[in-house]
Amino acid sequence: MLERARVGVEITRYNVGETPVTRMSDGSGGPAVVVAHGFAGSRQMMQGYGLVLARAGYDVHAFDFLGHGRNPVPMSGDVGALSGTTQRLVDQTLTVVDAVDRAGAPVALLGHSMATDVLVRVADAREVGPVVLLSAFSDAIKPRHPTDLLIITGAWEPGLTDFAMRAARMVDPAAQSGETVREDDVRRQALLAPWVEHVAILHSRAGRQAALDWLNGFYGRAGQAGTPLTGWALLALLAAVTALFGPLARLLPKRTPPYAPWRAPAFLAVALLPAIAVPLLAAPIETRVLPVLVADYLALHLALYGVLQIALLAWMRGRAGLSWPRPAMAALLIAWGLGVFGVALDRYGANFWPVGPRVPIIAALCLGAVPFMLADAWLAWGTPLWQRVVARLAFLASLIAAVVLDTERLFFLVMIAPVTVLFWLTFGTMGRAAARRAGPVTAGLALGLILAWALGVSFPLFRA
């Protein structure tokens, strides 16, 4: 299904200056559409909309914002000031718009989340065509600007749903969801996409069809394309890759260390003490070294958490559960995680490959991720589900505590929570299969390297 969504579309990659761009087109030379992703996103995350529009005859150009995806140039400036980071992203988008603009139909704009504010400001600086915003929040939207605007919001985004309705009611106070309202040359609609939230909206069938219909209405076109279930197909593919590692691991010899069951009080002490201590220990330490938002603090947090937990494990359990790592199993887990899961994710879901500036960042994150995952694998070795859940919730609680202690500096740390949950559901499942054959040390070492990689490609590059 994911490959079928690409049938009939020519996909090419090029650069506008330093900005990586992916062009999706059926070759018919239809109006140009510039597509922009949200914070910590990438071009790949927007292909659900891009491919549908391309198959309907539009000339789609999706690009990576500064510091995102495969763009090697970091974001910069004051993230809280319109004249800072936002203006730099506006200037970058204008460069892309100018590069794809040609005589004839004006360029359409489509963006998600962070990009919605950028695109509204781009539309104020250039004469553009229709603007389609997913999960919008921009206070730059005015009663007559943009003149042609569709806002699509997920049904599970209540705050943003209210915002979209307010934007529509700037034109007609009686506007309802899904109703197109007009005043002179202004056309506007706020649409609710059912059963989706802030991320799933990127694969919403209702959202993609509405975006296509809105562009067709502006340009007077009738091109149509199917809206396949790419979101569910991507989840199924990644789930299959995850599940298939189990039988693959069983091809290698089984040599596991002995396991001694935990007593609940001892387990809770090892699981909870680092969650309490690490935010307090890390708070006064200056961490503004790596050119990635909060990555240096995260490396410190992971390192302290892992070292403290390993010390508690060694004190309470001695060497129970430990054995020498098995290189063949570790290599298999890394190759499958990065080379199979990573390739699938990068092709169909989100960027997973680092550009040059991210390589030293991944190396630095290894200093924290490896001890953290060693401790995590050792603590979870042979434990029942409830104990694994408690251990992981304790870590997430420690991140929340760190944000509370220094919200201004560490606010973006909240992004790590969903990434970590997804990591445990996918790579963590593979790691358990590896640990059952080769012990927790092997799994922990491999998962530490994979975690550093996953974090290193996810967070935006940033230069103050």
C-alpha cells in the first residue's frame, strides 16, 4: 500500500541553496505546492499529503526547515521572538517559494503545526495561492489574511479546534465546521478531521481529500487521487519489522545468564531512586555544549540515570543476570534496527539518517544512552510486565521533573517522552528478544547505540 501510493509519481531530490527539497510530480506540470513540516519533523512526514496532491496533477515541493531532517544548517536566533528564529524560517520558505514559482498560477502553501505560523507570514510577504494549514495556531491570521485559507484540525486537538473555528468566524460569525465562508475575495473553512490527533492528522484521509478539494476549487481543476490508508500501513510495516526480529534472533545460539526474581521493595528502590535523584543532581550543571536543543542535558540525564541505576543493581544483585556480550547478537540487533527498521521509517515516515553535523552529536549521546540502556536492560531482565512499566514510567517522570525545575531551558525536553515510548515499543521489543538469547548486557549495549542514533536524528540542530 505504501508503494502503491507512489505509483505514477516521479520523486526527485534537489537543493535550494542548503535547503534539501523533494519534488513529487506526475509530470503534467500542474500548479506548484510548497509543503512544510512541523517542529522536529521532516519532508518524509509530509508525503501523505504530498503524494496525493502529486497524483492529482500538482507539482509538490516538500523541504526540510533549518536544523531539521537532512538540512545541515542549524536553526538560530531567539525562538521566542518573531524577529528571531521565526523570521529565519520565513526567509528560508520564501527562498523555496521563489525557486518553484513560475509564470502562471500562484504557488500554493501547505504546512503542519510549527509551519502554519511560518506559512501565514510567508503569505503576507508574497502573493501566493491557497493556504492549507494542519493543526494551526498562528496569531498572524487576520479577518482578511490569508485571503484563501483552509484549516484542518484533528478531532483530538480540542484547543486547536477552537482556534480554527475562531479563524473561520473572523469571516462569518455563524461559520460551522466544514462550511466554506466567503466575504468579497476571502474564502475560508475550518474542517475537523475525525479520529486523529496532532501526528495522525498527517495521514488523515479526510484531511488529504479536503486539501485536494480546496486546491482544486481555487485553481478550477478537477484532478482526483485516492487517499490510501498509509498511516495504518506504516504502523503495520513497522510492527511487522519489530515482530520479525524475534524469529531471526532465534537462529543464533542461546546462551543466557541465570535470573533471580526481584523482591518488590528492592525493585521499586532501584526503579524509583534514580527518578528522584537525577533531576536534582543535574539541575545545577551547565549543559549548553551541543548544537542541538536540550540534547546535551539529555545526555547528562541519561548518563546519571544509567550510572546510578547500575550502581544500585550491582549493590543489590551482584552479578546476577550478567554475562559477556555476544557480538553476533549485538551486530544483528543494530543491523536490523538501523538497516531494516530505519530504512522503512526513513522511506515512509520520518527522517532517520544523519547529516554530517549530527554524527558527533550521536557520539556524544552514546555517552549517556549506553549506560542508560545497559541499566534498563539489566533491571528489566526476566521481570513481569508491571515492573517494566513502572521502571519506564519512573524515567518519564524524571524528565517531567527536570522540565519543572528549569522550564525555560528544558521545555523542549517534553518531546522526548513520545520518542522514548515509541522506542520501547519497537526497539525495546527487539531488545527483549535479543536478551532472551544472549542476556541483558548484549541487548543494552546495542539498544544504547540505537537510542543515541534515534535521538540524534530527531532533535533540531540549533545554534544560539
